[in-house]
Amino acid sequence: MSRILGLDLGDPGGAVVLTPNGQFGAVLHWQRLGNMNLARLRRVVEHVIETFDVEVVATERPFIGGHARVTASQHKKASVVETICEERGVRYVAYAPASVKKAITGNGRASKEQMMRAVRSLLRFEAPDEHVADACSIAAVAMSRECGP
């Protein structure tokens, strides 16, 4: 099994590392790290990949149909992350938000509250906020789909 870095690329966003034994090895809240511009995102992601020997990085695909500025920002962040993975030979995967929600809650249109409850119940992890819960969900889906039994 692999170490997975799950990233919520929203604002403020968050990141978690899911270890092969199903434990969360790191939890990052972007808001606690200060201004998360693209250069800082690059440094943080590179540091986490190196520190935890991450083998797969997983994100949600940027949501199409949302606010144009937010969508553009998420596309830029996803491009930075994908580039880092390509440079380091780390596998990069991105899932549709509805597929992550469906995998975790059974409902592709689940609310943030439903996602947080599912993370608490299924993953036995008390996420401090919805962004970290999203990152946990993304990492769990990647562990299931990319590193199957």
C-alpha cells in the first residue's frame, strides 16, 4: 500500500497524508500556514512529498460551473501540483467532486456536514474543518481506487 497525499485545493484548503495502515500522518490547514500563493503551495507540497515519501497525490478536479475566479484559482493550483508530481515521478490523480462524495457518503450531492460526519464515522478521524475533511475523503478514495487490495 502507498502513502497518499490528499489535497483540497479550495480556499483556504487543506492537506492530509494517509499512511498504509490507514492512519493520517500529517494534517495541514492552509489558513494556519498564511497566504497560500502558488509558490508557497509548491514548497509545501514538495516538502510533504519528501518528508512522508508520498507515492500518490490526489485532488478533486476543479468544479466547473462555480465562480469563475475560484475555478481559475483551483485550475492553477492543480497545475502546480500536477507539475510537481511529474517532476518527482509521483503518481497524480484527480477525481470529480461528486464521485468523492458518492464514495464516502453514498450521495454524490452530499453536504459539507454529511462529508464531515462520514469522515468521522468511516475514517474514525475528527477533521477540524470541512477542508481537511475533504482532503481526508480524497485521500481515502485514492487509497481505495489506486492502491486496491
